[in-house]
Amino acid sequence: MDFAYPFAALGTGLVILVYVWTGLTVGKARKVHGVNYPDTHGPDAFNRVWRAHANTLEALPQFLPSLWLFAIIVSDLYAGGLALLWTVGRILYVRGYAVAADKRGTGFMISLLATAIALFGALGVVIGQLLG
């Protein structure tokens, strides 16, 4: 069985697995810092992990549609690469944020770059075709 966008599909799965990992990281932080359900606040070390998870959730609605637009309009293979780049960025973001808020910047910029390339790459091709 062949399908049209294997790299974007694999990348989407990877992105979702990273999100699941961030949730597991929050669960572990709850135990370490004694933050019971349904509380969402605790010591700063817990709050940073919880925010990294929430920020990752907030980033998904921008990245996933942009990824698929890019895969359909530009390149499935490169879309898979962008998903991998976003994933690496998010892992660095979560790990950095867990240490200190000011250590999240590199990971944030990497994942933002992947999102921007996907979105503006796809939109650029569409606009170019509409104007051309």
C-alpha cells in the first residue's frame, strides 16, 4: 500500500510523540515536586516543566497545518525534515526550560524556524502561482 506523504506522516507521528513525552515529563515533575492533581502550579522547577508542556501544545496548531501545507504544496521529503527540525527544537526547548527560563531560547528559535519555513514556504508557492 503506497500513500502520498510518508515523510510528513512520519514527521507528524514524531511531533505527536514529542508532545506525549512532554506530558510524561510533567507527570514525573509532579512526583518530584509533590504537585498533586489537578494543581497546575507548584515550585518554579515544576512550573517551568508544566509551561514547556503547555507551550508545546500551543505551538502544535501553528506547526502541524503548516507542515501539511508544505508537504502537499512544496515537498513531502523536506516536510519530513522540517518535522525533525521542529522535534529537535522542542526537545531542546523543554530540556532548557526545565533548567531555567532563560535556557529555552535556542530550542524555541529552532522550532519557530521550522514553523516559519513550512508556513511561508507553502504560502510563497501559492502566492507565486496566483500572481504568475
